[in-house]
Amino acid sequence: MSDLPPDLPRLRTLEHWLTLSLDRVRERITFHEQRQREQAHGAAVRPPVPDWILETGIGQRREPLYVHVVGSHRAGKRQHPIDRAQALRALSDGVEACAHRRPDTALHVLD
């Protein structure tokens, strides 16, 4: 015994409904494939997480205040990611190292 309708008009209706459903499924698949491609591209072009942060002061000049290790809870809101060379330069120019995570120790800077 078949679970399909016995007459042609109902079979055509079922065929039409299945075609529309299949179109919706294919659209959803296309959407998710595009989303995966965008996420992969975003991950590929995302800049690396810096190891150091430069915290600056308030005002127009925004003088450097502290060098922090990324993840330091003591870093203020005015943060700028910097690379190793910039962190070394800032410390050698007299910018203070954060006393909490000691970036100067991590960078092997001796006083």
C-alpha cells in the first residue's frame, strides 16, 4: 500500500510543495556555506593577538603611562596593542611597567 495520494491533482500538489521545500533547504544550505566561508576568511585575516598593551593617559597628547602584558586586569580603558619591539622601546624610554604582571620581566629587561 502506497502512502502517496492516489490521484494526479494531489500528486502534483505534493510535487509542488516538495519542490518549494527543497528550494528552501537549498537556500539554507547556501546561506550556511557562505557563512562558513566568511568565518574562515575572517579567521585567516584577523591580526594576531598582541602580547603587550600600551596604556595612555587622558588629553590631547595621551602620554604613555604603562606597558602591560595582554590580559592584565589593571590595564585601563585607553589601551593600544603593541608588538615586542614597541614594548621594549617604551620601557627603555621610561614608560613604567605594570607592577602586576611585570612585562619588563617577560621581555627580559634588566634595570
